Amino acid sequence: MKPIFVMVKCELGSAYAIADAVAQNVTEVSEAYSISGAYDLLLKCYVAEDADIGRFVTKRLQTLPGVKDTFTIMTFKAFA
């Protein structure tokens, strides 16, 4: 499995509902954090090595009600 991080910008007032929907419906997400700054949530996701990450983000995350925007961070090597 390959870890990726996805930052999510939410409609006003919907961050908690989106975090709950992610926890209930998106098994690839192992951790969800509320964060400060331009984005509202940070999701740690584990996808298969051969997974189409763009399709995962656009079909599984961006389609959740209240999601305005996402920013995906690809990982290369874990050091700790």
C-alpha cells in the first residue's frame, strides 16, 4: 500500500460532516485531521501500489457532499 495525503477544502460549516462521511465510507482513509489554513481537513490515505490516484481522489473524495476542493500530496519514502 502507498500512502498519500489529501487536503480538503470544505463548504462553510461542513468539515465535521465530511470527516464523519470519510470515516464511515472511505476505507482507504486511515486518519483524518482538522487543520488550520487554506484547507480544512488533512486525510492520510493508503491506496494500492497500482491504484489510479487521480480516480480515487476524484471519485471517492471530491464527490462527497460539501467538498469544495482538494490538494493531493504524493509520497516517496518514509524515514521514520
